[in-house]
Amino acid sequence: METLNLNSVEKHGCADPQAVAPSADWTIDQNWEAYTQEEHGVWKTLYERQSKLLPGRVCDQYLDCMKQMPITADEIPDFRRVNDLLMQHTGWQIVAVPGLVPDDVFFTHIANRRFPAGQFIRSKDKLDYLQEPDVFHDVFGHAPMLMNPAIADFMQAYGQGGLKALERGILPFISRLYWYTIEFGLVQQKDGIRIYGAGISSSFTESQYCLQDDSPNRIGFDLERVMRTDYRIDDLQKSYFVINELDDLFELAQIDFDPIYARIIDQSTYTPDQILPGDRVLHAGTQRYHRQKAAR
Ligand code: HBI
Ligand code: FE
């Protein structure tokens, strides 16, 4: 494991990491002591709202892992404490970044079992709209799933695959795979379909909409189908893909994508709302939900 750069606060010694340009790998010091009561308060609001909502909606592995983690309502988690546990379980760690980082930086971290987590938290008047992944999305949504060995292996394979795809200029295929699994994936449990994607588990609206609303499609996961399916980053999903169990991701992590890329590279992409003849349709959505146009 290559060592990370000395985090930038130590180098520059200033109090507020926001004021400091990120280091070459875009990591900054979380500077946990600098969070204000108001910021911890936003975390508490988000945490309590989601924690009430998720039981019965999120997969068992998420709940089991979250129970073990030093992540509570009272305060924004200290990455050092989260990492003590994460490293032991799957060799993953979360590293603080100021926000979205360039794809190559992102993939390099992921390929080395480092998850770039937003150091900032959204403001209390923007609880439900987020331009960039903040500490709540990344630590409440992603961190518990990184304790799961299948997700941990799949994520690292995604990072390695992402770097290769970047070099070859075919990023969309693997971004879609990530989007419809790690961010917005659903999994079939004996007691029903459950959430495992962090983009859903950290979202108040989408945690309800994805399972209860008749608008979106819910389709059995198929790798090539997903790699060809576009998505919207700024709206509720029009389709969700359901894997049979999280361990299916172990298999996905082993697959050599090259022959698949060769097969689909010249084929058309599917729109997010489409249902195809070969789909294993669990629910054919009405697609009646459309994002309300922003009030003029
Ligand atoms: N940066 N911090 C952060 N978090 C992400 O999820 C992220 C990113 N940069 C690039 C990126 N995601 C995506 O473009 C890739 O998954 C394709
Ligand atoms: Fe995310």
C-alpha cells in the first residue's frame, strides 16, 4: 500500500483545511475538531431521519455493518475511528477530500482501497439537494457497505477498471455499472427487495421512492444491459437494477470487461426509462414521476 502524502494541513499547518489547496492526490485533513455545532447538527438531523426510514428498506448487511461502526447521530464521524474498523475488516479506509475529484484521482484512490469522502457537510437549508457528495452521502451511505467483503472487492475492481477505461476513453460503460450498483443498486432478499446503493440509502426521498413508488422500473441486473443504460445524475432514477445477492458482486469483480467492451462498443445505449424485450421485469414502471420544474 503506497503511503498517502502528508496531509496538507500538517504541511501548511493552517487551521482550516478548506483554505488549503488539496495535495496531489486531493486529500485534505478532515480536521474533525474544526466542525461547528451547526455542522454536527445537520449531521444529526440527516442521521436521525434516515435511521428511522432505513430498517425494512435497506439490506441486512448495511444494518449489521452500521451497528458495528463508530457512526452515531451525535456528531460527524471521525474518519480516524471509522478507519480503525474499516481497515481491520476489508483493508479499506476513507480519506477526506474537498468534494468531487478528477476521475483519474478518484479511480487511483479506489484501486488502492481508499474511498474519497467529502470533508464538508451540506447546509441545513439544503438537506435534500446535493451537488457534490458530502460527508453524509459518503460516510453514512458508502462506508458501511465498504465493510462488506463483496462490495470491498467490487469497489477495488471498479477502481482498477476505471483507470483502464479512462486510458481507452470508454469511461461511460463502467460509470454506468458503478451508478446502477454502488450508487443506486437494489438487492433481492427473502423478505423483499432492499437498498444497497449509497445514493439511495443517504437520500430521504429516494429511499422511499425506489421501492414504494410505481413510477420507476425495477429490473433484474444484467451486466451488459446496465453498461449500455444511461442515467441522470440530478434526478430520481427511472430504473433500478436488482442483483440476487451481494455476493454476486464478487463474481462481477473477477470479470474481464474487455470482451464485453468489444461486443457493446458500437451498440446503441438505452435511455434510463426503457424496458427491453430481454429484461427480467420485476416491476414495469408507470414513469409518471417527472422532476418538478424549478419554480420560476
Ligand atoms: N469524486 N469525491 C468524489 N466522489 C465521487 O464519487 C466521484 C469523484 N470523482 C469522479 C467520480 N465520482 C465519477 O465520475 C466516477 O465514478 C466515474
Ligand atoms: Fe457516492
